[in-house]
Amino acid sequence: MGIHTVISEDQKLDFVKRGFSRRNFGRIAAMITAGATLPFYNEPALAQLSFRGKLPADAVKIDANENPLGPCDEAASAIHGCVKEGGRYQYDLTNTFVETLAEQEGLKSSYVRAYPGSSAPLHQSVLAFTGPDKPFVTGDPGYEAGENAARFIGAKVIRVPLTKTYAHDVKAMAAASPNAGLIYICNPNNPTGTITPRADIEWLVENKPKGSIILLDEAYIHISEERMCSDLVAKDKDVVILRTFSKIYGMAGIRAGAALGRPDLLQKVGQFSTGALPITAMSAAIASLKSKTVVPVRRKLIKDVREDVFAYMDKHKFSYVRSVSNKFMVDVHRPGNQIKTVLEAEKVYIGRVWPSWPTHVRVTIGTQDEMNKFKAAFLKVMA
């Protein structure tokens, strides 16, 4: 498939308006056709940076912000129930998922678009709104997939350090470029697990540069007790929200997610992909949304384990960033990769290191048993 069949003439004109030249078109076409499978910036690839080779069977895998509980019982039953129907596309399942999520969020169905996880709409938002003259503005440290995608196609990236309270510095982000294409906020943030207050997000929506889009990644919002921002979408603001079933719903390998936004914004994001979504993912996602218990029960489970780990960190006077999510950052006061390597010898696999915080490592909250093993190993290697 050639570049000219992948990118339409209207899309080419739009890319040129954002500062791209025809030299960029090859990479843009590669990103469109590969989608979220490009190996150097998608979510699984970033997670895989946390270890080398096949893990031992008894490894403690707390490196990729996964939920070890897996799908809830209702979702698992839905998957088993739909397997024999796998010979049909069943577009109606995707429509049911969209309608179910829209109703829960207080949105019209046209304000919700289904995706296999949230990586695809993140990358496609980069394609839709950024360019050499329309920068991607992001917090630092932050989730890197969006900025990596922006760099790949030749868009400008601006990193803005987090505040002293580890929130996104919304005033600095708004001032970063008068032509910002996307201002990306992951809330709670990855990797720090910290919150950007709702009032700050509202301020940014009202004070951002004209024409800029706020890309609000709420992958971890259910784990916190923070208010979601779908009402900003209902008010037709310049906001696109990303949701995934990979975290609290335990469906990282099943791949279900959504983008929420005004129909005109979703049309721009959605122009780069098409096709039916897996019926297993849609069935499981619908069942998860309809469950009355999965979110509150799992939120409490994760919080209880997290608070136990934090009590251990406090007891031993380790330096860490207090999180409301399923991961946190620890300052090991030496190059973080050294501690990662030593922990691997103990069969404990933790997350990657961010260049702007070279002495910090990210730790995912696993089961209580996994975190007990982490505590013992961490105490040993830090001695």
C-alpha cells in the first residue's frame, strides 16, 4: 500500500497546515498503517522495557501497572459465552458498549468511540492535532507513548516539569506554546501516581491557547477517588478523554478502551482507523461496566495493599512519592537501573527509569503476597 493511498488529499493538506513537509508523509503513513503495533512507542513495548528475556515462573512482576486480578467474574463469563460466536463480526456489541459507557458518563453516544485499549486513540490524537508548528506539550516525568509518537512523525515536543506537589504545572503548560496542538495530562499521572487537581484542569481548559486540544488520559482514574472529567466533554469543551479497561478492570491483554469527546474531535481522531473490535473485548467491557462491585471492591483492595507498602516505606525511612494509583516512585539515591538489576537477581521485576528522575524507580502495586516479597527484597538490596 503506497503513501498516496494511505493519506488522503484532504489529510495531506491538513498535515501541511500543521507544518509537516512531504518528507514526513512516509512516517505518518507508517504510523497510520501500523497503528498501535509500532514496536517502539506502544504500551506493551514500553512495559517490556522493564525486563529482559522470559521471566521465571515464580517472578514478582510489578513492572507494567497491570492488575494481577485479571478480568472480573462477570467479564470472564461474558468472554466464555461469546467464543462460539467468534465467526461473526457482531458490530452491535461495539454499539452496545458505546451506549453503555455513554449512559454511565452522562454523554450522547456520538461522544464516545470504542478502541482496543487507549494506546490507539492516544497515537491517533497525535496524528490528528500535532505537528512541527503544533507542539505536543506533556508533563515530565509522564507517560512517554504520546511524545514518542509525536517525535516519530516529526512533531515538536515540549516537556514541562511537574510541580513540587507532583501535579501537572497547568500554567506553565498553557504558556509553553501559543500554537500547542495537544496538551497531554495523565491523571492520575504515570509514573508518579499523583493527582492534578480538578480546579487546575478546569483552569487549563479555559486558559489554554486558542485551538489547542486538552488530551486527558484517565487510564488510572477509577483507582483513585478523584472525580472524572466527562462533564467537560458534555459541555463541548476542547477536551478528549482516554479510558482503558487495562487497569482497574484487569483487561490489559484483552484490549478494550474508549475516547470521549465532541463528535467533531472524535471524527478527527477516528479518521486513522476502522474495523470491527474483538467480540471478546466488547463483551467483557460491557459486563465490567454493568458490574456494581468491581470498581469499589478493587479500589479498596489496591488502596489497602498500597497503604501497607507505604507504611513499610515510612518505617524504613525510604524516600518515595505518595500515590493514589496502582504505582509509585521510589528515590533509591543512586542510578535507578542499578537497583532494577539487583532486584531482578531476587526475581523481583520493577518498572523503568525516567531520564528526568534518574535515581527514581517505578513500582507497580501487585497482590499482597507480591508486595511482601518486594518489601523483603527491597530491604535487602538497599541495605
